[in-house]
Amino acid sequence: MNPPSHRLSVSDRHRGGIQGWKSQQWLFPLLLLALLMLAGCSPASDSTSRLTYGLTLAPSGIDPHLHASSELTIPLRSVYDTLVYEDPSGGGFVPGLAVNWTISSDGLTYTFDLRTDVSFHDGTPFNAQAVKDNIDYTMDPDNHSFKAVFMLGPLQQVEVIDEDTVVFQLSEPFAPLMDSLSQSYLGMASPTALSDWGATEYQFHQVGTGPYRFVEYIPNDHITLEANPDYAWGPSFFTQETAQIDEIVFRFYEDEATRALALESGEVDIIGEMPPHEVTRLTTDDSFTLNAVPIPGQPLQFLFNTLRSPTDEVKVRTALIMAVDRANLVNTLFGSYSPMAQGPLCACTFGFSSDFAFPDHDLEAATTLLEDAGWIDPDGDGFRSRNGNDLELLLVAPTWGSNTEAAQLLAAAWEAVGARVTIEVAPGFGRLKEAQTAGEYNAIGFNLFGADPDLLRSFYASDGLYNWMGYSDPILDALLLQAAQEWSDRAKRQDIYAQIAEILRDEALLIPLRDYVNLTMTNNRVQDLRFSTQGWSPFLIETQFVP
């Protein structure tokens, strides 16, 4: 006997559906309750904690061993461990992947004893050969490292003594080496991944030993990291042993106008380089917190070209410095969030000397210096001239770091003392370098960040890569080299940099404007955000959400 058919005609199904709805309405509250209970028991992946961090520059590449952007260290500090760390509380260098080290009496040989319990994210063991492979990759001229290779200074070779001991051999003492080895640019990468992917593709497949694993990089869109559950070898000053947040997504917000909107909408939890006027507005809202992070290195500055008239005269350069109300300029652009720069180094940088601060605003003195140099206004039209030539200045400004806005205020100040000023905006470092190579400028904006003052050598040594002033002085060269080689006596090194600051002030080679402060804002559900000595990179292993 066949079972009864359960087929219904369209009309039957319609009538049954209506009748069923009317007769079983009491089931719906129970169904709704069941759905809510199921939602509370969603898979673990749905409850994964995710933090979104807003970056403000989309770099052309993110392999830290090869590329140079300061911002790339924000995500990659969490991917890579370094041989040593610098304690941000001022405790000096502490063990990282190296448990201890010795430096020979001549400063030429650094011997590192390594941890024996560390593996890279891909399972490759960390050992002395891995260290050598990393340094070889960085120093390979075919890989064209833009920064890390220079941070190694006069390193000649890396020698593997045994599986857990490695030696760095230098041709001359190099005081910045420990600082260099503490930075993400020289973070330890899996030799397997470096070999498998090569210099072109490795940036998309990065493998370190850090508290977070690299997941993906989509240029101009995002970088994703995930927590490394096996991490157990952080430096002593970490407040957490393992990552507190499961996933971190970094997104790019190059347009300043989009940053506050992203934070207020909840699109990001953290974002840096917030415009000062937005900081003023958002700090009145209890939902957000400002983290004002001083960045060591050089200030916002413009470098004078000593090879082109009229800035080839120290009197004119000094007059141009004194013609600018730098304190007012900084307050106009940055409010109370950044201090006025006093010299070639930011005040938070080792080597800074307050004894040789650049001259303050003095319009009368600036006018006198220009007239002493023969620049007068014979016809009273407001513009100075000498021997029939007007006092003309070409100012070149990059588009980042408020350089263009600063250039406009400099131009106004210099026009007020009788100069004709033209501003050329250089979008991108390539255009900036082109303008510098042409040599037709009188002042050009450029600076570098870094906790070690040796970065001054690349600007002010006669053969310095960034000696865009065209200035040469054997006494200054000798001091810069002496400071770089003074690795054992910190007080003596500080004194050498004071002498350097005095020369740079007296020769008026630059106009320092603003000590850099990264105005980083967070949603208040974020807590325990702390930054490295370098200022840019946070220790995101410590960061967590308020329960």
C-alpha cells in the first residue's frame, strides 16, 4: 500500500500556508529566542577580536630590509623580533633574539649569543646561520636596500661561530650599530622565505618570529596580521607575554581630511598624524584619547643652498632665520602640540644640545644683516636689490609633513623683509631629488627620523648623501666621524654633538622649525598603546580592548 501523497497544488499550499501561519503564530517567539541563543554560540572566527589601525602613507614597498618608510615599522615591529631591543623607559639595550653580547675593546667585533628556543612563523629554526642570511640579504647590492644596508655602517662580514653564536666584524668602530640592530629594518626574517620569494616578492610573503604573523599585503589598501599563539620570547619590558588582540588590519589614509572621519565612524580604532585642528576638536569628546608621541631625529626644517646666491652668504642665511617668527609659525600650523625646534636635532634625540639654539625672531637684526650684506631697497618698493639684482629666493617644499604649509609662512616672512620668493612644490621624493639635483633652489625641505644622531653625518659631511647645502668643512667632517666612532663613552659623544650643533648654528646651514610629534588618536576602547624609542612603532602585543 502506497503511503498517502503529500503533494499539494499551488492553491492548496497557499491555503495551507495561510492557515498554518494563523494556527502556529505562538511558535515564532520561541524561534526568535532560539536564533538569539544560536547567535551567542557563533563560531570562534566570528568573535575574533580585530583592531583596525590607520596608516597615513601608502609606501611603494614594505620589505623593511629594502624599503625606507618610517611608517612601515608600525605594522612590521609586530612581525619581526630584533637581536636587541631598546627599553623605552630608558633602560638601554636589552636582550631580544640575542641573550647577551660582548664588544671588543677596539669596538670592531660584536659577538652575540642567541636564543635556542625560537622558530620563525614558517617553522624554520632561528640560529646563527639565519642571522647571517638576513644580513647577507640586506647587504646584497642586487637587492638595492634603501636604508637598512646603510644602518650597518662599516660592517665587513658576519661569521657563524656555531649554531648559537654569531660575530659581526667591522672595519672601524660604529657607535650606532646597537641602535640599528634594535630596529625593524634589521628584524630577523625566515631564511627559507627570503630564499623562496626573493627580493621582489618577499614583501608579500613576510615571515618573522614576532608576536604577530604576516597574513597579506594589498598595496594601497591594507596589511593584515594575525596573533602568533606560539610567541614566548619577547623582551623583558613587554607587559604581555602573548598578543591580546587576534587580528590587526592596517589601512591607508593619505588624505588628512579622511582621518578624523575614519576614527569617529569606527572605521579605525587607532590613527596617527591627526591634523592639529581635528585633535583639538576630538579631545573634547570623551570617546577618544590623544597619544602625542615625540619622534626623535631631525625637525621639520629647510636646508639652505650655500652654492647659490644669495644664500651663499652666512649673513643672508642668518638674516633669513631671524626674519621668521618660528614660534608663531609652529603655533599656527600645530597649535600647542609641537615644540619649536632649536637646532639640527629634535630635543628628544640623544645628542641634542640646548646650549647652541638657533637665534630667535628679531626683525630689526635681520634687516641690519641684509643691509650689511649690501641688500637694500633703493626705490622704496619693498624689495631689496644689490648691484641691480633683486633679492630672489626659490623655496622647494615636499608635500608631506606640513612642509608646503610651512613654506608658505616662510615665504611670507621673507617677503616682509624685502625678498621675492617663489615656492616649488615637489610631490614625492623623486621630484624632490630632481629639484635638488638641478641645484636652482635656495632652501629645500627634507628631514630624517632616528634615535641615533649619526643621521646628521649624511647631511653635513662633505660627501654626505643628503648634503643638499653643498657645504664642506674638514673640521665638521672630523667631528662627525669622531662622533660616529665614539661607541664606549656616551658623555664624550654628547659633547661632540654639541660642538657640531655650534658649527651648524654659526654657519646658519638650516632653519629648524618644528620638533616632530606624531599625534596619534585612539578610540577609548583601546588601551595599553605604547611606542618604541624610535617613536613610530607601537608594541601592539600589549594593546588590548577595554573589557
